[in-house]
Amino acid sequence: MGKHFQLLKLDATDSTNQYLKDLLRSENPLDYTVVVAEKQLNGRGQMGTVWYSESSKNLTFSVLRRFDALSVKHQFVLNIAISMAVYDVLEEFLVPNVKIKWPNDIMSGSKKVCGILIENVLKGERVGQSIIGIGLNVNQTDFENLDKASSLKRITGRNFDLDELLQKLLERIWLRLEAIESKTVTQLLPFYEKLLFRKDKPSTFTDGDGEMFMGYIRRVSSSGKLVIELEDRIFKEFDLKQVSLLY
Ligand code: BTN
């Protein structure tokens, strides 16, 4: 069934993304090498944030993918493929109301259950390797100061088997990653856009200077920017550093 992964299971490491990056420098890890840790001592999130995850309750892992001909311009296909793979699995496990919060947070209702950190190693105009880090909150039930975070258990009341979940995720990730070789961002975007959190709903955002504004999420550009409709039918594209959705 699918592709064989090289699975490295660690008790603890700073960050599985960092572990794979170091491995890339020192050795020559195979395509689809996967590093999974019971505990991360320095888990990292997008834009320099910290990723907290209680030991042994959740999934924190990273996948190495090598590419021959993925152009930097098309790198958003990775965000699409990975968020849709996680989406597929959560749907399969009957997690309610799963949506993708651009660019690649996975939500159930208005709570974030999964964060994704994709770090690409560029070779000129191409993506040489991609380190795909996934933090999925599974059986943790306490999220003290993180009022927007939740877990599969908190939402469904069920306990999940971490190994089974990991296997399913790796299978879907493989399928979705293989599929992008033959597809462009433009072909994949409509499927991704359908799953967007707060699409076409009046929403409040803050811009890079912290100023609030109102708008509607309408679509995502082929370079992966979020297209928001402001008043008077003005459409504006934002990248991750320029906009944050308040919800
Ligand atoms: C985010 O939502 O900000 C992204 C969070 C990504 C967390 C995962 S956990 C496994 C991998 N290793 C890390 O240090 N981060 C990612």
C-alpha cells in the first residue's frame, strides 16, 4: 500500500524539522524519511513562534521530500497537498467541521487542531528538498493559555491511537505529494479554496502594522497569497507577514 517510509522514532529532540535539517547536512537521508518524536524540547511554529505539545499525547513529526523539478514559483502546491492530506484523514476519522485556515492550519469548528511548518531548501529557482513538519493535537485535553487550540479528543470525546493515525497520515501525504508532480497550483487551488476557513464570511483582520480592517476571504492566488475583498469591490493580496485573521 503506497510508498515505504523510512521511519525514525525518537523519544525527544529539539524539533523534528531541525533534526531532519541536520540530517540533510550530515548524511544523505532517503526521500520520504520521517522523523517522529514523543517530545519536542523546542518545537517551532510559523513565523518564529513556539509549538507546545504535551509529551506522548500528540503527533509531532516531519517528512523529507526531495524534488527534481519543483519551481519556487509553484511551492504553494506543498501547502495545498499537505493541508488536504491532513483534511482527508480528519474527515475519515469523523472529526466535525474540518476547514483549512490559510495557509495551512487545520481547524475543527473555530479551534486549531493542527499546525504545519513547511521549510523548503532552495536550489536557485527550484525547491531541492522540503521539510514538512506537522503538529497534530490528538489526546491532549489541557490547553491552558491557548484558547484557540484544541485536540481531536477534546472535540470528539474519543481517544485516538497515535500509531494508527500516523500511518493514515503518511499514506495520505504520500498520495497527495505524488499527485502534485502532475498538477499545477491552478489546477489544485479550486479544491483547496472550497475548504477554506471563513471563506466568503465577513471577517476582521489585522495588517502588518496591527491596524484592523474588515473583508471577505475570496480566494488564494497562484503564488499562495490570500485574496481579501475589501469595501467597494477592492481586492487585495496578502502574504503571511501582512495579514492575520481575528476569529
Ligand atoms: C504552526 O502552526 O505555527 C506550525 C506548527 C508546526 C509544528 C510542527 S511539530 C513537528 C515539526 N517540528 C517543529 O518544530 N515544528 C513542526
